[in-house]
Amino acid sequence: MKRYLITICLALFSIASYAQDDMPYSFETQEYIGPVQYVNFHDLSFDDTQSRILYRSDPPAAPADSAVRWIDRIYNMPQCFIDFYNSYEKAVNDVLNGKDNYLSDPTRATQDQTIGSTYYVPIKEWQHTISFEYPRNWTSEQVKAYSKNITDELQANYSDTVALFLPYLLMCLNYDFPQAFWINNSQILHMVRAPSANTRYGNGNAEITFSYSVLLIVKKVGYSIVIDEYSTLSDLHSAVSDFKEQINIILSGVPNGSTYDKVVYLNDWIAEHNAYSTGKTASIIWSAMSAIKGSTGSKGPVCEGYARAFKVLADALEIPSRLVIGKARTAPGKDRESHMWNEVKMDDGKWYGLDVTWNDPTSSTKPTAAKSGNENHNWLLLGKNSNVNGLPFDESHPVNMTQSLSSVDKLYCYLFSYLTDQAYTPKSRNMSDFSIDDMTNQVDHTFSADSPAPLKIHSLTGVFIGQFATFDEARRQLAPGLYIINSRKTVIR
């Protein structure tokens, strides 16, 4: 029987688009005499109980429909990937809290001069020690060939696993952390370092040491994980401060009402303070920062900026939300385009679709105006059967998180949409249920002559009542009561 000893440390991988998986590895042999222990190599898998690397034949009984993070919806995600994901999240939060690391200053990472002054962070390094005995009449070439068969099997396993899981880890890092507004999410790089194997042998005993590494590239010639706008630490520190301050300003206007009131407020704030980008040259337009600070013209947000900003704000309010992508179209017969929007979990425990970008259509006469007058709620908290412009939402917005990934059929994961069937229906509240004193206790401010115009007024259930040019016009036409005026809960006396 062929017998080998293998010590397995399963691990983790990184992110997307730069490496080749079938790199040749170095292989050396040298004479070695030492103690050897044995196990049956063919009885071992490349899975340990903590890594969950083996592909299972059946998905779990309970789908991950309640999971907000994408990482929690990848069924077979190895624990080693999850560990790196968690460390990446900590690095993001450290930067937001004023602690620099490789995500703010890539030169703090490990530098490798042998690959072009590249800076990297190890995602995982596999280390194996494999011992076996061989017939004493074998030549060194026979020992080397036999050892190479073993290391070939190891390399093939890791190459397959890296190729399978690496894109999913990238996807999760990209879409679960929109608060990392400075990260170059369009091009997160990894590199597989060439595996190495060294065999020591003698007197019928042999020992192989095998290593295999996957690295997160944070800086190399012509590339940085930090977008150009924040290439210096001073610029990034200033931007982090502005980002946090602006979030606090936005959240200071959040009404004290229901989850629905808050979602409406966030949608309206983003729509009324931004205009879709007139050019796609600045990296920031894909970032949450573009919409959080309110931007127009060439630096106005694109769909990613709108959606990422909403998730950042919803996360701050502890409203479950996630980013989704797919090829969307506004109406039958229209071309599909790559798009990003949000799914939101409301207080009824169900998920709904929200497209802030399409709730802020560009004005042909005022393309750079933050408030164009075209803002709407057409794409607010819809179910998959909700019909807009002749299309159900799941046809206008088909979720396809894996549209750019391969090997999907090899992995059980829950990357599809869990939207409920119908649009969200706010709980009805009658004005008669409130006294003026009750209303005053719930409001953000009292309606007055100096309220900014135009005044966009909704009922507490989100029904659009009308837009008024002046204070007097609104007061003449509306009964005293509690309203949402310009996204703020307000009393009209």
C-alpha cells in the first residue's frame, strides 16, 4: 500500500483578475534521513472540518434568504475565505476610524521586488509536510517523479479551488462594503504565487514540503487599490472626515416614524441632491461618496454611486439592505444595460426592490440640476410582480450577481433575488389619530414661511400630494396636520 503523511492547512484566496492558476512550481530534492510517520494518503481529502472545502451534493434545507451580507449566501464558502473577509472588514473600519493600514496606504503592505515592486497582503498560504517511504532500490529520478505526482495532485486541488471561490470572495468584498468609498472596486487584483515543493530523501524515507500562496495585490506599477482621487493620505483623511460628517448631516433629518418613512427620506434625499453623471472619467462617480456629498455634472453619481450611498445610509439606520446587479431595462423593447440597485428588508420581514437611480431621472432641460423636478417614487419598494412601464420588476430588474463569474454550476450559492411578490404597503394612519400636540412631538420642524421651495409634500404613507411653489399656496390648500414635506416629517398648523 502506498502510504503518506499529510498535514493540511486549508485556507483562503483573494480576488479577481490578474493571475494564472496553472503556474509551474519549483521542485527540488535532496538526501534526507529522519523519522517518518504514516497514514494512507488516498483516505484523506483536501478538506478539513473547518474549511468546508468539499462540494456538497445538496444545498442546505433552509436557504439564506434572511442573510444581508453576500458572504453569508455562499453555501460552500471556505472558512478561510470568511476569515479574510472579516479581516478586510476590520481594515475598512479601521481606516474610517483614523487608523491607517494597507487599504489606505498600500505601501504598508509587504513589498516583493521580484515581481515589479508589487505590494501585497497574503490571503492564504498553504503549507504541507508529506512523508512517505519508498523501495530502497529506487533511483533519485524515481523518487523525484513519485514526489512530483503527489505535489501535482496538491497543486491541482488548490488551483481548482482558487479558480472556483476567488470570484465569489471578490464579489462579496465589492458589494458588502460600500462604506469603503476610496477602494478601486472595479479592479481588485490577486496573484497566485508559483507553488514550491522540496523533497528530502534517503534510506527509503522521503519528506516533501509544499507551499502555495494567494495574494491580494494592493499596489503595483500602474495600479493601486485606492482610487486616484485619494492617492495621498492627506486627501483620504480629509475625505473620510467629510464622508462621516455628511452622513451625520443627512441622518439628522431622518423622520422619527416608521421604517417606510426613513426609506422614503433616504431615497428622496439622494434623488434631490444629485444628478446622474454627465461624464464617466472620474473614479468617484462609482463610489458612495459621490452621492453622499451630493454631486452633479461630470462628478455626479452613476447607478453604483446611488445604490452604494443608499446602502451606507440604510446600514447606519440598521435597515437591512444589499446591493444587487444585473442587466436592467426601463420598458419593453428597451436595451438592457448593466445596472446596480438595492433590495431592502422592511419591517414586515420581506424584501423589496428599490432603484434610487431611476427615481431620479435626468432632466433634458436641466441635466446638471440636483433638483430637476422629475424625482419620483416609481421604483420604490417594489415586489417582483410590481408592474412599472409594462414590465414586472423581476423582468425590468433581473438579478444576476454572477454575470461576470464562471464555475457557477460547481457551487451551491444563493445569489438570486428573494423579493416578495407585491410592492410594500405602508401601514395606513389617519390624521384623526393624531392631536396637534402628538404631531408636534413627532416632527423634525414646524412648517413656516421660510421653508425652502418648491415644497414636495407626501402623506405619512408616502402618497404624493403635490408640489407647491410657496408657503401660502400650500397652507391654503392643505388641512392642518402631519405631513412629509421635502423628506421631513412636518406639522402644518
